[in-house]
Amino acid sequence: MPVLVMKFGGTSVANLDRIRRAAKRVGVEVAKGYDVIVIVSAMSGKTNELVGWVNETSPLFDAREYDAVVSSGENVTAGLMALTLQEMDVPARSWQGWQVPVKTTSAHSAARIEEIPPENITAKFNEGMRVAVVAGFQGVSPEGRITTLGRGGSDTTAVAFAAAFGAERCDIYTDVDGVYTTDPRVSDKARKLDKIAFEEMLELASLGAKVLQTRSVELAMRYKVRLRVLSSFEEQSDEAGTLVCDEEEIMESNVVAGVAFSRDEAKMTLISVADRPGIASIIFGCLSEAGVNVDMIVQNISEEGRTDMTFSLPTDQVSRAEKALGELKTSGGLNFAELDTELDVAKVSVVGIGMRSQSGVAAKMFKVLSDEGINIKVITTSEIKISVLIDRKYMELAVQALHDAFELEKAA
Ligand code: ADP
Ligand code: ASP
Ligand code: MG
């Protein structure tokens, strides 16, 4: 029988009523003749609570135990979903990641899926089971420890199962009815897209649009998974939601497909470092060893052989970066006058495949921000995106102004 993967996010399984509603959706697909793999998230808010408990117990926690704790939210919803389906006379059972097994790397809290052998679940389908409910977000390391895939990781579990089982489609049920031109919570002019290209979705996700975890889009692109985002709160047709697909499948699109933003950014500047070969390698080598994910980098104008080096990073990695650079200075590895940290910054990006062939997008973006009196602190560009770092208090204003200026409320 053809296989379908259906993933339900936290708000879609937030309580028993919602689990029942989701189970009914699953029942509809089973009745159509699909064997269904259901991937569930933890009930909304649960993972945050678990992360909070870990931080309170042990600020510099052992990541293996962090994973043991935070993976547990999904175990509850997987069991409840299987029970609900059984109550509806749908043959179903639950699976935790290790039981499948979902084999991952040992990078605890940010593990990557390496392999999902389909045999165990396929054997059960062959015996008449119609739904395998799998706890998302979790797997097992080569050492036999429980791992998690990073926040939002159930999306990645879903796409990885779709690839491993050759599923006809991977449907991501969430609390919005598709992928929008920007987060509909920030702009009421945001427009739902019927289709979006893998590459655009990949950029939007990695630049902060949390509707899909970045890694899930990467996997879907690599394994050609038909990936759809849709609402679990509305009756759905087969054409509902947003299809993430190859750009060849999209006839018309705007130059800018969407605006993404990320609130949790910080900016650090090393003031007065030597302007000579090898300095960047020392600084960013040290940060990389400390596990800091540096994003944007600028080297400012140099004077008398000295220069300032600015970079951005996630807010929650600031203390780790300060510690690593402080130690580098004390040990004589790097000489600098000061380390300046700004915590209240945000990154706003415009994304679109059309930028490959159309110039002037950057100029227009900078003009829009300047007309709003918003100062740009750092800029980075790639072939299909432009990102700026600005004061966080202007983030919503910037998103809305860019959405207006690029006329994203109108279809191409
Ligand atoms: P789930 O719990 O179902 O995984 P998430 O909260 O992870 O749901 O992702 C859905 C949320 O993503 C939406 O509620 C919305 O606020 C946010 N979001 C951000 N950018 C976009 C976008 N471009 N299109 C749709 N939703 C977006
Ligand atoms: N429950 C996990 C989280 O909140 C994984 C997920 O929902 O995708 O990050
Ligand atoms: Mg999510």
C-alpha cells in the first residue's frame, strides 16, 4: 500500500481534543488506502518546560541527560495518539525513536539522522497495522544513548521517514494553513503561498521562519520528498496548504518570495585587533572550538595597522563567546582593546530566486529601511537573499515596510 507521512506539531496535539481531531484526519487517509506514519511533537509548551527544568537543575548540563529529559514530551503524545486511533478501531501502535531505530550521530541536542531502517515498521504494516505513530525529534546514537535533533526537529523526523519509506507525500500539519510571505503573526498582510521552491524555503527557514526546521527542507530537497505544510484546524482537500517543490514546478513568482526574521541575535565587536594575515583565522577558530555559531562577519576600516572585527551570533551563545575570547586574550593568543557586545539586535532578510536575474533588490531594501529611519549594522548577501542586522525594536517595522515595498501581498 502507498505510504503517507503526516506530522502534527505541538499546537495540533496540545490536548486530548486536539489529538482526537488529528487522529480523525489520520483516519481519513487510512480510509483512502494509505498506510500512514504519523510523527508527533510534544504538546505545545512541553519542550520549553522540560528545557527549563534541565537549565534549573544544571546550568552547564550534560547534553546526554538533556536529551533524555527533553525527548520525553514526544513519548507521551505518541502513546496517546496510538491509543486514540485504537479507540477509533484503526490498528495503530507507537514507536519511540530507539525502537525504530532512528539512528543518529552522537551530537547531543543537535544530532543528525543517519539512517532509518524501515524493516520493523514495514513488518507491522504487512501484519495489518495501518498507522505507525512515531515520536518526533528523537533518535539513538551509536553509543545507544537517546539523542534529539534540535528545536523544531520533528519536521526533520517526518521528512526523513518520508524519504526512508518512499512516501507519496509528507504532510506537515501546523497552526497556520501554509507557508506565508512572512510570519502572519507579524504582518497581517502576509499572503499564503500555494507553492514555494525548496531553495527559497531553505533560506527562509535558516533565516528564522520557524514553520519548518531547516534540516527538514534540506532532506526534502535532497531526497525529492513532496513536502506540504497545512493547517490541522481546517478541513483539508488534497490541494490545501503550501507545496514545497522544485522551482520548475512554479510558473510565476515574485522577485522577493518572502521576508524572514530572527529575534535572538547578538552582535559582538573586537575593537582594535592587528590587521594582518591570520587574525580572522585565530578569532573564528577559537569561536568555532568553543561551539559558537558565527553568522555575519564584517571587518571594519583599518587605521594604523589595527582594525575592528564585528560578527553576529545567537544570543544564548554570547557568554560562551565572551569566555572563549577572554581566555584567548589572557593567554596572549590575541591582542584587542575591548570586546563590545550588543544584545538587542535582530536579523531581517528578504529571499527570492528572482534575485539571481534581477538587480536592484539590495538598493531598494536599503532605501526602504533608510526611509523608516532604521540604521543597518551589518549586511550579508548571497545569490538569493539579503540580510541586515538592525536594532530589535525596529524588527516588526522593518518586516512590514519591506513586505509593503516589495508588494508581497500581491501574487505575481
Ligand atoms: P509546530 O508546533 O506545528 O511545529 P511552529 O510553531 O514550529 O509549529 O511553526 C509554525 C509557526 O511558524 C507559525 O505559527 C508562524 O507563527 C511561524 N512562521 C514564521 N514564519 C512563517 C511563514 N513564513 N509562514 C508561516 N508561518 C511562519
Ligand atoms: N518538541 C520539539 C520542540 O519543541 C520538537 C518539535 O516540536 O518539532 O522543539
Ligand atoms: Mg515546529
